[in-house]
Amino acid sequence: MICRKVKANLANLLFDPESVPVDVRNHLEDCAACSEELVTLEATMKLMDEWQAPEPSSYFDSKLAVRLREEQRAEPAGMLERVRARLLFGSNTHLRPIAVGALALLIIIGGGTYAGLMSSHSTPAKTSATVEDLKSLDDNAQVFQQLNSLDQNDQDDSGSSSPNL
Ligand SMILES: [Zn+2]
């Protein structure tokens, strides 16, 4: 019971022991497990004090610039890969909501198709399953076209706005 209180107060015990209730502090003297935990935390903190982030090598900037230029010259990746990359790292933040919306649309269409398949098991559909599949494929193709044109726009304005490396 009091062990749990000690664990909740470990940081306070280390940095501001006065703020910790006396019974919790006294427990440290009786309980080897708790006092060891405090010692461990203290050791960790000391290590963190000594730890220093390594400096990047002096070539880091030029290497990065070379990498960026290589990526710009490289063959364009597949559309899905580009959408994914833009969502993850995209600097064109104004396009991000549009791309997210388009992906959500894809998911909705995908979910709708799935729901349609599920319901066609219970009630006989008027149109054949093949027709339904073709319809949903057509819908998906439209979304892909929209994504593609989005992508084209993006390439156009990134060409004019990106700084020359
Ligand atoms: Zn304890």
C-alpha cells in the first residue's frame, strides 16, 4: 500500500523531499525495494546529466543537400506512396486536409462496398454482384483520378515555390 505511494512520489522524493508526506519518507528506511528504486532513479538522473547529444558531423548539411537533390531527380514514386509520403512529411500543409478527405472518401467507398456485399447475402440484389463490383471500381477510379490531378497541381506549385538547392 505505502509502496505504491512511494512509487507515485519517487520524483518528488528525489527533487523535493520536503513535499512528500513524512510516513512515505520514513517508509524508505524500512523498505529495501522502495529505497533501491529511489537509488536507481537517482543514478538514472545522474547519467542523464552526463549524457550529451552527439554533434552532427560537419558534412551533415552537404550530405543532406545531396540526398534531397537525388530524391528530386529520382523517378516519381507510385501515387499511393506519394500520398502517404505527403501525409507523413508533406510541407504542403494546405493540401493535407484535401488528401486526408480523399483518403477518407476511399475508405467510405471501400466500407460501402463491404456493407453492400454483406447485405447482398441476406436480400437478393436486383443487379448482379459483377455489376455492383464494376460500379464500385468505377467510383474508385474517379477518386484515383481526382487524387492524380491533385498530385499534378501539387507538383506544379512545388516547382515554383521550392527554394533552389
Ligand atoms: Zn516499499
